[in-house]
Amino acid sequence: MDSNTHENGVSHNDIIVSQFTKQAIPFSQMAQHSNHYGLDLMFEMSLPQIDDKVLDVACGPGIIACEFANKVNHVTGIDITPAMIEEAKNLQIERKLSNIDWKVGDVARLPFGDDSFSLVVTRYSFHHLIEPKQVLEEMKRVCKPKGKIFIIDVTPDKNKVEAYNQVEKLRDSSHTGAMTFDMLRGLMHEAGLTNLKSRHHELEMGLESILESSFPNPEDIPKIRQLFKIDITLDNLGMKSHLKNGEIFFYFPISMILGIKS
């Protein structure tokens, strides 16, 4: 069986498209994904220049692409889910940005020439990928020599990654597995990227709002709630679950790692 095909014969890309077609509108409207601390940190690390050409890999509803478009020459966003690209185009129109174009495509086979972009970025995508190493190689291929490759993703602690992945797979069927910070950094080092630098931050979410926007199987929702209730006292998910006005909130552990293509 192809590593990209599940036991029921459905490809993982089909699952991603199905899941993110449903998530396109709620994901684009979720204020936390435009959180200013995270965006400021992203720019502080990547230092975008006015002559940069940026590629946003697995761009989703275009939040990052549109932010970069205010600071650089041109941005291209690519995502496998047509509904996400439609939301991205809507955001571009709303922001009155003319220096972005969009493509629907598989990020494991980027439809761009070698050395096409000076900054290649992806946010919150690697934990959905069957072969993140292949996607990173493609990101490197299309990046210019001395260009920057920038990965932002969830990175649970080593002793909590198994429990983290268990609950996330229940919540979102397109989740394949988050890497620890060391695993993600190691992947970038193995790809030959140099001058690696990193920052960490946490993104707070309400459990009920994210359940509404990620469409888990209805029979799994009580299990997910129970795992987060247990996490409040045991902290075994690595998500710092806590109560706020009687509701469960938690933190996604986010790492940003930037490397240079030598």
C-alpha cells in the first residue's frame, strides 16, 4: 500500500482536502491564528526585505501570505485545498493587496523552478504531512542560495508527544504526527540548512471553539473532552490545559525555526 493511502483506500491528501474544505471558513475567522505576538515574532526572525519573493507553502486561508505581502515584493501561496485558496483570495481582496498569486497544488511536488524564492515559509503544516522530509527538500529546491527557509509548527515535549498526537488525531483526522523541537531542528539540519535559529511561543485556544472548527467524529468528542479534563491535573498532553470561567482552555506549543540554504 502507498504510504499516502489509508487502510480504507482513501489517500491522505484526500483527507486533508476533505478536512480543510470544512475548516476553511472557521479557520480563516479564528482570531488566534492572526495573533499579533506570533506574527511579530515571525517578522523579527525572518526579517523580510522589500525585494524578497516569498513562497507560503500550505498557505491555508492566506493569513501569513497577506501579512508578508505588506513587506515584500511578491508572495505566492500554494495549498492543496481549493476552498482554502478561495478564502485566501477573499482575504487578499479585503486587504487590497495586488502582489500575491495563488496556486492549488501538492506541496510535496512544488510546481516552481529551482532557486525561485528568497524566503520559503510554512506555518502549522508539518504535522499534517506524511513525508515532511520530502516537502522540506522541495522547499529547499525552490529557495535561492543564501535564501531563508522558515518552519513554524507545534512541537510537543518528547515525553508528551505520544499523548499529544493521540488527542490531536482524534480531533483532526488530517493530523499525522507532531515532531518535537529536536526532531524538527534535526530535519532541517539534515537537509543541509545552516545558521539555524529558533524561538518558541504558546498559542492559547478554547477547547469548545476549536472542536466546533475542526469537525471531529461526533462519537470522539466526549473522549477528547475527557482527555483535556485529565490534562488539567496531570499535564500529560503538554498543552497546559486550564479552566477559565468554567471552560477548558489550552496552549499549543509552537516553535519557529529558520535556516539558510547554503
